[in-house]
Amino acid sequence: MSAQPRHVAEALRLGAAGYVLKGSPASQLLEAVDAVDKGQRFLGSDVADLAVQGLTAPGDGALDTLSVRERQIVLMVVQGQSSTEIGRALHLSPKTVDSYRSRIMAKLATPDVPALVRFAIRHGLIDADNA
């Protein structure tokens, strides 16, 4: 997984039971799978420091106004998914997704999808390579 503090903190905030960084040894990944399988939490080496950095970093006021569902939808929109695709994945009607999208764009003061993509990249929600 990503070594960006914000990504680590967000994963843990959303309930991830384990987190291992990309490039970690295979033995650490196996250890993580075993721990999570036993109902335990597992943080790979250096993940705890990243999590603390991500949790204690000053937040962006606009980002902090988004609910977990709104953040999910932002990520799906900036990855190019349509309202119909997002609705199918989240068990929502396309009209409900459109309402979420409008509310998100108003909260973040982004007039269109390209501006939303730029916002997501600037605030570390996605990497420019994954946009």
C-alpha cells in the first residue's frame, strides 16, 4: 500500500485491520495475513509512524466536511466511473449519485470533474499516476 501518511490514516479510519507498505518483504505480508485471519490488527514496519503523521497533520477544512460515502464517491468519480457504475457498486440509484456529486462539488468549490480531479491530486486523495 501507499506510504503517504494521509492514505495510511484514512485506511485505518475506514476500518482496515492491517496495512503493509509496497515493497515490504513477502514474509511481512504473510505475517499480516495470518494476524488479520486471527482477528488481530497488523501494521507493517514504519506504518505506525505514518499513521500518526496522517492522523495529526492539520486537515483541509473542505476535505474534513466530506462524509465517508462522499469520499468514496469522489474517488470513483476521479477514476472516471459514471454515475451508473458508481450506483451499481454502492447500491445507489444514479440519481442519488448525481445528488452526492453535486453536493461534493459544492462543498469543495469545484465547478467540474477536471477541477475535482485536480483537487483530489493536490490533497493526496489520489496519485497523479492513478487519475
